[in-house]
Amino acid sequence: MKDAVIMKAVPLPSPDDTSTAWQGIPFSANTSRPGGLNKPQVMVLIAASVLIHGVIWWTMQTAQPAVPEVAPQVPEMTIELTSPTPPTPE
């Protein structure tokens, strides 16, 4: 690509266009309180956290079945020679 095409400025919309686009949605102030949990919600969160941590702890504490020790099975090795053996030196 040419630099003229890459560096081409994007035209900004006119202020009149943006004001008419949002006229159908009335403004309402944000009335939510961040971090505003009431006491029952806090108790439910604490109970869920204790339950999840208890399940994780119990899962980690349960004994895993012992893995039986089995001697490794080594397969029998065969050597295939592609050329005859050289004569023995005297």
C-alpha cells in the first residue's frame, strides 16, 4: 500500500449528527452503589466460599489409591545386520 492510503485521516462526524443519534434514549442518572451488598448477600457469599474451600480441601485430603509397583518389561532385543561381518584380524 502507499503511504498516502495508510496515513489518510478519518473524517470526524459533525456535532449535529451525534446529537440526533441519541435523542430517542432519555438520560437517567446512575443510581447504583458500587460495593453495596446487603447482609444476606454477604452471608451467602461467605457460605459459598467456605463450601467451595471445604470441597477442595476434602478432595486434596482423600487418599489416592496406591499405584502398584510393577517391574518394567524390557522387550527382547534383536540386532539385524545389513552387511556380513568383516573377517577377524590375525
